[in-house]
Amino acid sequence: MENFDQKIYTVLEVNRLIKRELEASPLFRSLLVRGEIAGKVTLSQRGHLYFDLKDEASQIPCVMFSSYLQNYEFGTLEHGMKVICSGSITVYPQGGKYQLRVEEVFPEGLGRLYLAAEELKKRLKEEGLLDPERKRPLPKHPKRIGVVTSPVGAAIRDIVTVARRRYPNIEILLSPSLVQGAKAPASLVAALKNLYTQSDIDVIIIGRGGGSFEELNAFNHEDVVRTIAASPVPVVSAVGHETDYTIADLVADQRAPTPSAAAELVVPEKDQLCSRLNELVQKACRAMGRRLELSRRELARLTSNRYLAHPRLLIEDAVQKHDELEIRLLRYGPAAVIKCRPELTQVMHRLQVIIRALIRESRSLVEHTSKDLQKIACQLLKGLRTQFQGAAGKLQAYSPLKTLARGYSVCQDPVTGKVITAAGQVSRDQELIVKLASGSLDVTVRETYGEETT
């Protein structure tokens, strides 16, 4: 060895150098590897899983650390199982061997579903369908909600229960659909398109209860997610439980962790709306009162202006002066009249000129002041009318009479006036009052069905 200046590495340093270079290369990160589990699968005391993955020609050791293993939900990994692993190549320096650090593992059939979902997600992202800018805000006061889910599952019951509790008058239109299986994607698409034909739907909830990746895969289907993206109204995706994610969640305008949470997102609380409406009405009344008081003061100020009363006083003064001159003329006789006639004529002429000028000025001032008063009154009435119409519109929007006008009715006990909401609240041959949009009916119960009391 002639070159004594060359660095000498330990075995561990060489392995660490290989590890650093290997793990820094993008070629060995985020790999998808298909193979068959070979030999024994070992679970360490610290919760890490070790196994080998092989194919017809080669084999690679694998490690799946506990932080990734807790997300695995497809049963026990066993010898001979065909799987697809997602992970990166790393080096274990102490052992001097490279290995596949597995982050996700799927049985081969589900792995293909996962790969298809990832490929679709990538294409949708390139098309901009996953961009946050596409997300539309949910309506604050929806009147009618469309729901796409199974008619017999727990999801629809949860949605209806929460929605009725928060806002009893809310209308819910169910478009029934299959939510898992080979026919589910086509069924979901048809159910969504059925709601799109309804002109009065404000928002749509699509979802189901929790399940495995395979059971939720209908919500990863391209036709389904593209139909959601084409919705004319905002869509809330409520697929599975809080930890379940599908592509439908990414395309929808908003994701809810559960169907119940979706109903809470979409449906406002009626008590809060009524309280807010009362606050607005009181605020409008106070504003109208203040405006009227200001206008009343302005009107009083204008009517008390000295210029408005001045013409009458001038005329009265002129009449009085005329009477005084007439008395003086009578007192001094015809000679005095003849003597004073030129002066009197001049004074009368000057008085007439002054009076006419004052009358014209006063008339102009009265007309100008009247126009100002009319303008102020019109502006005040216009503002009050706008506020009143806005408040009346909101009151009408939440009026139960609109619900009756669409064909609904309200049953009441004629004695107590209590509203009947369940068959179990009445008995056979009991008389009831049925209120309609126009008039009411006096009916007698012949039979009840569904005895559960809400």
C-alpha cells in the first residue's frame, strides 16, 4: 500500500455510507413491489414486523415498523400470501444488508384496487378536480336536502335523526342507491343524476357507514367521483368513519367524518335562526324608531323657522299701516287728502312692491322647504320599506304555512292542541284536528300503524 493518505473506513462506516447514498436516491423511494411472502413472518416484542418477499427469480427482506403496522387491516400476513407492498429501499448498517421498508401492504386483489385508486387520484389532480379553489361553500339556510345512500342502512337513519332534531321543518329527499358491490358505482351515479334533475335541491349528502377498503371502493370509482364533481349544487361526502378516506371525499365540496356529522354541517339549528331573526327584527324596530324621531325633529325645526311665518306678519303689518293711513286721511279732510295724495300713492306703490317681493320670496322658500320635506319623507319610507320587506321575506321563508302549502298537514289533539308526531300518541276512535294550507279537517282515527313513540 503506497498511498498512506487515503481514508480507511470501518465496516460500519461503509454500510452507513451505502445507506445514506441509497436512501438519498429518488429511484428507491415510494416503490410498489408485487411478490409472495416467503417463510416465517416475525413480530418483534416492540411491535415491528419482519418477513421476506419473493418472486420466481429473487427475494428481498422486508421490515414494517409498528407506526405503519397499526394501519394494516387485512388480517394476518402468512407464508404464500401474494401481496403488493408500498415502501422504500433502506440499509440496516449493523447487518450490512439492504431491505424494503414497507409503509403499506395490500393483498394482491385489493392492491390492484389501491393502485387503480391512486392512478385515478393522480389524473384527477392533474385535471384540477381536487383543487381547493373548486370547493363551494355550503348554503347557510337550505330548505331541501338530497341524500344518496342505502335506504336500509344506519346512515340514512342517522342523517334524518340529526336533521330533524336541528330543524324539524327541513325537507329531506332520499335518492336510494347501493353502496357496495359490483353494481354500486352505476347505482350511485344514477341516484346522483336523479337528484340533479330536481330544481329545488340546495345541497346533497352522499355516504354510507364504515367498512373495509374493498367495501368502500365504490366511492373510488371514476364514474362516481366525476359525477360528484359535476354536481350543480354543493356535495358533502360522508363515507365511512372518521379514519376512512375515499376519492369521493377529495372531490366533494366538503368531507364529513360520519353521516351524522354531515347532517350537522348541512342543517342549521332552528332555535339559533329564530333567535337571530328576533334580534334582527328588534334591531330594525329600534332603527326605525330612531329614524322617525330624527325626522320628527327635523320637521319641527323646519316648521318653526322664522322665514315660514314672516310673510303673514308682513301682510298683517301692511294692513295695519293701511288702516292707520286711512284714519289719518279721514282726520285731515279732503284738502289734506289732495295734498298728501302723491305721497300716499308713492307709499302704497312701494308697499305693494315690497309685499309682492316678500310674497314671491316666501312662496319660493315654502316650495323649496316642502320639496325637502317630501324628499326626506320618501327616503325614510323607502329605507323602512326595504327593511320591512327583508324581515318579512325571512319570516315567510321559515313560515310553517309554506310547508302546508306544498301538501303537508299538521295533526293536533283537539283538547290539548298538542301536535301529533307518532302513531303511538293516539288511540283508536280518537278525534283529531288536521290543519291544511287552507282550512282544517275533523277526523276520527280508525286504526294506527307503527306504534313506536318518538
